[in-house]
Amino acid sequence: MEKRWWQIEGFDGTKSIFKIRVPVHLLGEKQAEEVLRRLVSQHLSKDEIIGASLNRKDKRSTLLDVKRTSLPFVLSCGENPFYVARIETE
């Protein structure tokens, strides 16, 4: 049986600052998005966290928005540092 996991990595520019693998059955897509937001928020000021959490889109910062690409499927969050998550198989 094929093993699948989330490969979650953090980068400061091109320098790797964090790396972990989590089995897919323990972390769904929405949870992976939330993990990325939490990891990015460690590098933000309190004002930036509040600004990224506002309801009004015209006033809200995008610092904690999760972006998606489909080929290959990758979730990303943050500017610099930033974090990415992708599903890998073995």
C-alpha cells in the first residue's frame, strides 16, 4: 500500500527553516491550511495578525491567506518567511 503524507516546509528566502512530514490520515486539507497559518503567524507582529484576521476584505491584510496551485498540488502561506505543504507518496 502506498504511503501518503503532508510535506510541510518553511523558508526564509531560499533558506529552509522548518521541515516535517505528517501522515495524510492525521491531517486533512483544511487542517493543513490552518497549520500553515499558525506557522506563519509566529513571524508576524500582533498588529499584523489582527490585520490579517479582519472581516472586511477591503481592510484585511493577506499575510495569512493560503494560496493553492494545482499542478502539483501545493498550499502556501506567508510572504517571507513562508510555508508550503504538499502531499507526497512513497
